[in-house]
Amino acid sequence: MMLRFLVFLLVPTISAAIQPGSTLYATNTSTNTNQNWSSPDSTFSLGFLPHPQYPTSFLAAIFYSGGVPIWTPTSAPLDSSASLQFLTTGSLRLVNGSDRTVWDSNTTSRGVSSASIDDFGNLVLSNSTSTVWSSFLNPTDTIVPSQNFTTSMILRSGSYSFQLLSSGNLTLRWNNTIVYHNQGLNSSYNASLTSPILGLQSNGLLSIAEPSLSGPATFAYSNDYAEGSDVLRFLRLDNDGNLRIYSSGRGSGSQTARWAIVEDQCQVFGYCGNMGICSYNDTAPICGCPSLNFEPVDPMDTRKGCKRKVETQDCPGNATMFDLDHTQFLTYPPENNSQVFFVGISACRSNCLVSPTCDASTSLSDGTGLCYLKPPGFMSGYHSPALPSSSYIKVCSPGIPNPLLSGQIGGKSSGLRMHTWVVAIMVIGTIFGLVALEGSLWWWCCRNSPKFGTLTAQYALLEYASGAPVQFTYKDLQRSTKGFKEKLGAGGFGSVYRGVLANKTVVAVKQLEGIEQGEKQFRMEVATISSTHHLNLKISQKDC
């Protein structure tokens, strides 16, 4: 396994020869219809594709079947008159419509006599005996299976770069300086590496090989590891600063991210540009400005960062610090060596305000007491409710919260606090309203049901058991006597009926009739019944 991993480039492959003097054009003409140079099995081709960001422009690339690029000499947009020329001098040259050289292999006078693309996607310029130049040895932003990536190589995309260190660590940098991600093998691989090689296997396994290791050390798996037989997997550094494994089905033209080295995209330095704040909506990272004291550099592309509407030097003596809760201005090596202090939150804020060499500060609330004072220059912000930190940025007074971010970034303002109270009141009011509605519906639906009536009587009996007088509704008594059907007898002012309460207690119910004096006569009748003594009767304490 070790040898097989290390000698990928030594495996002989069949390739289609490209003759010196051949030219590829970005668009078809009546005399130029040869749009691609392809590998023998047509899995990979060299040619022009529509530019992904500029619809009317083109991109020169080696691409996988279906049009997925795996190598590009430049990401710059090319016009329709661009051409890729394999010169008789031995150089491969990319020329724009104005005959301006955009890229050159710099292989003139090195004896190059042929060019070819093999079935692994490697473009090779050769002399009569050996390889002079190849795309595998000069990667741009992508690594494919069978391609070895060594410590002398660098992937680049925009302001970002990726490099394999001699220690075996995978390192991401912004602007060649800020190290925002540095990850090595796990501790189970106890070896001192000196000349590691990074490779991606066709099944989606990313691993590192080195003579001191007994075999390739696994670094990561794609989430579709070993799935599918006709799938190309490749490792690419994207222009958002993240390193990802992708997969693409043959001829599909689509690509799906299967793994990313930086799980939290907002941790990528500079993702939202200078003074931009990275946060998340429900599905993806988004970029915004710290407050309305700033505006986007490009309203059509929020990743390009923000700028002050009024520079702080234009309001001497009137500057203030705008507070950003749960927000951090990212500080990575080598910045953290010169910008870190140990002070409290209030001092972290006030020290920046009075310092002419400080534009913003971040105070960590994780118990370390760390405070980062950010000098004028590039600043990259990150907001998350889980961040134990507060940040402050210098603006011309007054600081104005950004309403588009007020739900995410807690700029201290009375308006934001009032907004929070309004939301809380609305939520509580809605809950009470739903409870009241549910209770009303239950009463409306159940008020006439037998079960509901039985419950009423049971509650009445509980009151009776406590010794208190109990009242029944007319419907309760009507239900207990089955509509006053079983008549036991008659007496003054009415008839007596047999009834059964909800707890199976048998009762006698007298229905008063012909009472003309109302309340007084009713109470006299109740008093008479209550004074009655009979072995089959208990004293009445109930009325309707």
C-alpha cells in the first residue's frame, strides 16, 4: 500500500499526443472547430469553459467529463478571442484576444517536442526522453487522485493558499501571512515527519504518506467514501478560503462538497472582507457591516467588506466605541503576538478609544482576561450567540445599530432593548391567547355532554363532602332523575322524584310548584324538608 501510494506518477499511461503548433480557441469559427484536447478515454480534456462568475467570458481549464474544472492556469476571465497555443518553441501559452500573454509554461528552448493529457488528468510537456513540465507538478487550486502533493507545492485561490508542512500539518493562510487553520494528524500517529506526501484516493480517502510511517496515515474521509464506481473525487481550495473534497459523477457536470477542513466557515479569516462581520442565517454564512456607520464596499457582493461612512480622523474628539455582543475580531498568528493584552472588559474598550493606533478591540469572556487591540488595517469579524466575547469598534458618534443584523449582533442601543421587550410581550400574549381559545373551545364543545355534566356533579359532591352547602343546576337534577320520570310521591308545593347522583348516591328530589311568594316561600319549604327525620332520609343541604 505504501509503495502504491508513492509511485502514482511512475505508472505508465497512454496519452493522446498534441503536436507543436496546435492551437485551441475559446469559440468556434469557420476554420477553427477543434475545441478540446482530450485524454485517450475522453475522461479529461483541455479547453475553454464558460466562466462561472462572468457569463460572457471564458475559463481555460483541464476539466473532467461534463465540464468540472480540475486545473486552471488562471482564474481570470478571458474574452471570446482567447486562445491556448502550443508553440513550436516548446511553450504552452494562453493568450487573450488582444494578443496579450496571460499565462506561459516557460518551457521555451527546453527541447519540448510533444504535449499530451493522460487518463488521470495530467497535462504533460515532454522532450524525447522525459517530462519537462506537467500540471500535476504545477497544481493551481485542485488535487485529483493519483496526484502527489508535496511540501514544495502550494494551492492558491484568491487571497487564500494551502500548503503541506514538513511536520505533516495542513495549513491555510490568508494573504500569505495569517495562519487561520493548522491541522495535523491525530495523536495515534506518533512519528516525526520530514518529507510527507498528501494524496487523495479515488474512494475519497485523504491520507499522508512518509517513509517514517508504516503505511499511509488517514487524514479525512469524504462522506460518500467508497460509494459509486464512476465518480471523480477531488480536493480543492475554494475562493472562500476552505479546503474541500468534492465528488462528481461522470458526465453530470455537477459537483457536491463531501468534506471541509474548516467546519465553521466564519472562522476563515477575511471571509467577509475588511471590517465585515460573518454570521449565519438558517442555512449558510452571511456577511454584514458592524453598524449603520459603515456601508458595503460593493452592495452587490457583501463578501468584499465594509467601509466607514465617516473616517474617525474626520471627527476628532467625537469618536465612540460601538459595542458588539458575542462578536470577535479574529486574531490569528502572527497577529496574536503583538495585539494581545490582559485587561478587563471596560479597560479593553476604553484603551482602544483613547489610542490613535487602535480601531477595534475584542475582550474574551472565557476567564482568560485576554483583550485584543486591533490596529488600523484589515479586520475580520465573526458573530455567534455561542461566542464568549464582546467586541468594540471605533466610529464617529453616535453609533447606529444595523437593523439587518440587530437580531444577530447585539449593538447596545435602547431601540434594540425595546425590540427585545416587544418580542417577549408578543410571545407571552400569544401563549395566553392560545390557552384562552383552547379553554373556550373546550367549554363550548363539552358543556352539554354527559361526561361534562357528571364532572360538575362530582365537583359538587366534593364540596358536599367538605360540609359546605352544595348547589345543583336544573340540568344536573334533570339528568339525575332521568327527566323526573320516577315519581315517589307528592306533598305541599310539589312532587318528589327518585334520582341517582354521579357517585351512585340515591336521592329524593322535590320539584317545587306553585310558589308565588318567591324566595321567602322557597326558604320555608327548604327549612321544612331539612327538619324532616326519617330513617331513609338524610338532612338536605342541597338546592337548585
